[in-house]
Amino acid sequence: MKNPTLALVTGALLFCSTSSAQLQRIVVQGTGEPQVFTDLSTAIAAAQPNDRLYFSGGAFTSPQAVVIGVPLHFIGAGISPDSSAVTSTTVIGTQAGNITITTGATGSTFTGIRFAPAAYVQYGNNDTDDDPTGLVFERCTFDTRLITHNSTTAGTSSTVFNECIFYSFLYGQPGTLATLNRCVLDYQAGTGAEVSGFHGGALTMRFCVCLGTRIGNSTNSLIENCVFTRTTAPFWQSNGSILTNNLCVSTGLVSNMTPGATVGNVLGVPATEIVVKEVDGDFQWTDDLHLQATCVGVGMATDGTDVGIFGSSSPFKAGAVPYNPHFRSATIAPATNPNGDLPVSIRVAAQPN
């Protein structure tokens, strides 16, 4: 059960970021007494295994590479500018180098954070420490490449991505498991594949929207109930893959591969007849990726819901609001009252998930 007192204290600290950029804070809570930091690397170094790090809105940028080497739980203020208008969004980045997650960080979770390193988000510094397992990213954004390994050999990392936004490549290796649920993949490199390298059944994608993105070099994958707007075959060099109930703009489903099975896929649907609003092939928070009422994808998924991110029994959460309290409005008086108190009115909404 979440500690309600901690939630209020943390909420107040998170809210402080709206008043002044100097008030950005990271609250580390868990093993000992709560600690408050302004520096990303210092907060991570101080955290003990399984501590929670609560981030206010704002950009937390390290001058050098960041390494996460123990299991930690990162909770940001959110990634949507609209839903985080009161607190601002949470951005974790570097001025140089990667954000690296090593094997020792197995079991770490991340929610409500935009990752913007100067280089990449990458698992491991070398072949001996690039296999964290049980990682969960929820309602996060990746501005740069995410590489789930640091070697040319097979790995054993495992990651679940729920309702995340990808603006660049997602790379794996044989044995590096990745499950994507209700994610938006917004990248088209022109050649090759933007999701690649998850061989041997390591890749599972359900209820995703892929804006121009192609899946390649990922044998025996399971891809179902997704939307692909690419105008050429969205699946490439991924023999044995099971492709079920996907809606595609392309009139061709696969290229240079023999799938394991293709069932219920619908091809050749004009992009203008799929979602309510998406104007340029690039995801913005002003887009509306709900299906049009007349779209063939309505009720087309394997479970009878819609294909795309607003299908399944747990649709994409509007605004990608994280599970910490959502700040709806804030009014702060310009000066103290005669009693020396500063009147503050904050309206929040509890989040069920």
C-alpha cells in the first residue's frame, strides 16, 4: 500500500518545480529517511536497492554518462505537456554519454519519464553486465536509441514496455526479451528496420501503433492487434513470426521472409481512414490515435476490442498520466496574509493506475 503521508509530501515537492526552475527536486525514499536532491547522479548514488526516486517536473541533465547499477524505482511527473501542465514534464538526460542500465539493476521500474541522453539508453557497459531482467518502463518516452544489450552475443535481458513512445530505434539481440503493450513507435529510417534484432521469439507486440516503423530481423516474433502506417511491407526478414489481426496501410504484409502464420490481417487501408487525427506521420501529443468510428479496425482485435493503443481490456491512458497524484490546478498567492501564511490552493486527482 502506498504511504498517504509520503504521497502528500512528495506531491508538494514535485509541485514546487512549477514555481521556479531552481526548485526541481528528486526525493529518495525507501531504506532510510527521505532524502532530497537536485542532482541526478548524486540521487542515484545515494539510493539503496529498491528505493523509490520521485522526480519533480523539469529537466535533470547529468554532465556525464549515468549508470543505474542496482534495482531502483523511478517515478516522474509525466511525459505529456498537456497532462503535466501544472508540474511540467520530467526529463532525464545527459550532456555526454549514455544512460546505462546494468545487470545489477534487475527489477528496476520507470514511469512518467522522458529519456533524452546525448547518446543512447543502453543495457550494460560490456558483455558481462548487459543482462538486466524484469525491467518495466511505463508511460515513458525515448528520444534516442534504446539498445537492450552491449555485445554481439546472445543475451538474457527482459523488458516490458507499457504505453511508451519511441522516437528512434529499438535494438535487441537473440535472447533479449522485449514485450511492447499499447506503445507508439514513431520512426522511419528509410532503410533497414527500426525494431530489430530480437531473434528466436524474443519480441512480442500487442495493440501498438507504428507510424512508418518496420519490424525486421526478429524471427519468431508475435505481433498482434497493431496498426502499421508504413506504405511498404511492415515486416522484414523475420522468419517464423506470427502476425495476427494487424491493420496495415501497405498492400503487402512481409518482405524477404516466410512468416510462421498470418491470420486476420487487413491490408491496404488508407491512412486517412484509420485514426481520428494524425496529420504528418509523426506523433505529437495533439494527435488523437483513437480509431475513426468507421475504421475497419474497430472491434477487429483478437479480444473483440479495437486494434491500436486504445484497444485491449486496459486501453492507453489519456495523457499518459503516471500513477502518482495528478495535479489539475494550482493557485499561489503573491504574498503572505496578515498571519504570515502563504495561501496555496492545489487541486489533485487520484490515479487508479
